[in-house]
Amino acid sequence: MRPKVKSISIYELKPNMILAEDLILNGLNLLTKESALNSSIIKKILDFYPSNTISINDFEQAMEEPISQRLTQTEKVLNNFSNRIDNFLNSIDNNPELDLTEIRVMSKEILDDLNDYGSILKSISSSRNIDDYLIRHCVNVAFLSSMLGRWLNLPNRDLTLLTYSAFLHDIGKTKVSPSILNKSSKLTKLEFDQIKKHSVYSYEFVRNIPYLDESVSLGVLMHHERIDGSGYPLHLKEDKISVFAKIIGIADMFDAMTADKVYGKKQNPFVALEIMQHDCMGLFDYNYLTTFITQMSNYYTGEMVKLSDGSIGKVIKIDINNIARPLISIDSNFIDLSIEKNIFITELIT
């Protein structure tokens, strides 16, 4: 069936939409009809295209079931990865010499086959078993790190090594007492000091793996370092922190903030991104963090959300300076949460 042509606001554009018209600016053909959009193209349209609407091919009705199937399949994939990571972590107790075969295989699968970022981000933001936090966290951080690495245009070899490092960044927590990891009340200073040792434990597991590039172990060791020197374990600053660690640190914080844990409830991704933007600019590399926030905001534009008054709406436009309070469409009405201060997003609907 031929798709219908639909005119939509440029603020509703999402990756993988197909143009139904040529885009012309000052006599130059920016994009040709039938081009597929990506986040980079959408940003350029928002920045430079003079019209507020664009015609796209409307596959929505025909794609409803496939989209649902993609979400289901993505969750199955992530659960499969979690099971494989669980087996890997359990093997550490029995064999101090790590076998990275499974990590290499999973990293290749992520980079070669899993590019449906919209479905992945929905799955990452959905509810998960608190008891499986560490396992799923390793998987999510690997996905998020590989995404950010691609957005930063890292070469393929670096993307592969980055994904290894992200999978391995928290394996040292297997040496921390479960009573501390799963404590629901506030940690004592001594307990927090024990938690902080996990990056060193992880590094000790990884650094002696034969033929593994040093960048992997340094990413593991430094993922809690911050550019102002406030991180741990070495209190490094700026360029003393490895590139992989800077990327993994951002992915690690976002996933931790958007997950239920024994010691705290999760934030919705809009609030998490806004907190990172306001509170973390002096902690993370500015370019890396800005790229992450901007790209993630692009993917969440167009998603369905639940509001505090119980209504369900669609995110139409995200103000990058007020991420948690976007413009919402409910049926034929619009609610600007930057004005309606008594209403807020409670959750992303997956």
C-alpha cells in the first residue's frame, strides 16, 4: 500500500521518517524526496529550514504492529544480554582470568545489528527488576556508551573498545558486600568508601587480560572521575581522564538516574536530562555532555508521556533549556508545561 503524504510540524520530526518532498533552501536542494531522516539532519532542519511544516510519507497506520513488535523484540534482546552478563559475572568467582569472548561477541552485536535507538531507549527507561539492577545496568551502559560514541564520531576500532569497557565498568562490584550494595538506607562513610573501591576492583580484573588495549582498562578505572577533580579513585582532572571514561561516566549516570534501585526511585528521562544539564556541566566534558543531552532530546521528541493530572499526551517540542517541561499535544489541544507549572511529566509511556 502506498503511504499517504502527511504534513507535520518540524518539531515532530523523528529519526527514520521518510521525506515526501524535496527540501529547498535559497535555491539549493538540501534533501531529496524519499530521504530518511536522522538526528543530525533533523537538527539542521530545526536550525535552518524556514518553514514550520514538512511533508512526510505516513507509514504510521501500517507500521503500528511492526513498531510494537520491534519494542517487544528489543526487550527480548536486552533481556538476553542481561542473562549473558549474569553468566559472565558468575564466572568471575570461578576463574580470576577473565574470558572476554562473550563480551566481544555482544559488543559486535550492538555495533553491527542494534541500531533501533528509539526502541532501545524506551526499553532502557521501562521498569526493571530492582534485584537485577547491576546486570541490566552493565547492558544499558554499554548501549548508551556506544550511542554516544557514534554521536561523537569515534572511529570503529574505538567504538568496539569503548563498548568492551562499558560492559566491564562495574564488574568490580562483585567484590563488594551485597549488604552494602543493596542497603536501602543511607550509607555510612566507611560503606561508601567500600563502594568507591569497585572501579579499582574492576580495573584489577581487566588490566591483565592478554592483548587487550589499555584504553579498555583505563575507561573502567576512571569512569567515576570528574573533570573538576571531584571524582574517584584518583581525583583526576580534564584531559587526564580517558575519553572512554568520560563517555561511560555520562551513560552510567543517566542509566542510574532512570532506574529504580533499593535506595531510591527512578527519575523520568526528561527530568534526568535536565538535572544532568544543570548540575553536571562542570563535572563532565562539555562537548560530550551537550551532545548526549541534545541527541537524547531529539529521540524523546514525539514520544507519549503520562502527566501528573493523569492525561496522556505526545511530546511535540523540547526546549533544550527547559527539557523537563516540553510542549505537549493532547488530542487537538496543546499544553506548554513551561507555562502550566502545576502539571508535570510523571513517566515516559513505553
